[in-house]
Amino acid sequence: MNKTEVMALLEENANERGIAHWKRLAPPGSKVKSFGIGLTQLRKLAKKVGRDHRLAKTLWNSDCYDARVIGLLIEDPKAMTREQAEEQVESLKMGQLAHVFASCDAVLPKTPFAAEMADEWMDSDHDMRRRCGFGLLYELSKDKKNAALTDEYFLRRIAQIRETVEGEENWVKDAMMAALMGVGKRNKVLNEAALAAAKAVKVDIDYGDTGCQVIDVAKHLTAPALKKKLGL
């Protein structure tokens, strides 16, 4: 498919309620438009389009939010470069787009440089990089094949979250708490450390009019199903 065909596909699936929601929550003065399509539906549409590195980069440069999300979802992790990721994170401004970029089963965590980049971004003085770095950490916590992702690797980040989250930027806090939850589901050792961190901090996050609430990490990490899975 090409950009014209993708845009036609998005227009066919436009959601009026979603469009109204977009107009209500979009940043003032934003020139980015949206067809109001939810992420679940965008995932289905992305599967119709298929992996396409060149098309992904073209859609990323669109002024349409839904097209940019499709671009992220169809990106080829084997073709994506570190330079491309750095350019994209610099241009991120909207919440949900940042979430799809680094987390939400994104393509970026599947790249060969994901762990190295996450490490650098989590220590960056750039708010969006830290946010995406911890978003990547959440996704990396699911990876049981990468030998570099040791308990020590994750324990260091749990300690960082525990020590700094309360004073962090609003959306970095959100990414940190999600990462803490993800890492705590990995094994017994990390569950204990993450649970202790969750109980030690008090985090308030302003979600505006979205209706979202701060993740109850302790509740997730003590869920009966997880305790059974980890043998706790």
C-alpha cells in the first residue's frame, strides 16, 4: 500500500465520537488532525497494511495522528535505525503517540539496540527520552531471551524509580510506575523489590480529562494469579 491508500483506509474507518474526543483533548493550536480511530482498531488496520519501513517513515511525517500511529505499528524493527529513533523521540509531543512509540507492544523494543538505548534514555536530562526509556523498560521486562537483561539490570532501575519518581516530570512518573509494575511481574526477586518500591513511594499524576488513574502497582504485584505464577 502507499500513503494515499492508507489515508483512504483511515477515512473509511473514521470515528465521529473519537474525532470529538480528539478535538477536546488535542493541544491548543495543534495542526495535527485525527480520524478518531482507537488504538485497537488501528492495530487491525496496520495488519492490513503490513510491515513496510519506507511507508512507515512516510506516514510518520504526516499531519494525521492516526497515520503516524500506523507508521509506528508497521515499522520494521530490523530496518529501523538508532538515528531514526533519536529523530522521532525529538519530535514527540502528544501523550498517546509517545506511548505507542515506546511501549504498548511497540516496534522499538524489538530493535537490536533497544536495551542500550533504553539505558541511555532513562538517564537522560530530556523528559521525553526518560519517559520513553521507562516505556521501553516496561516492554523489555517481558523479554526472557536477552541475556543482558539480568536481575541486576532491573534492580538498578527499580532503585532509580524508588529514589526519583516522586520528583519526576508528570508523564515520566506514569512511565516509571508502569515499568515498575512490568518488572515486578518478571520473577520472585524483582517482584519483592518492585513491591517494596511501590509501597515506599507516593505518586500523584495529572491525567487531565482522560479519566485515567495512577496504576496501583502494589495491587497488580500481589494479584493471586501472579503470586501463583511466580510461586509466591
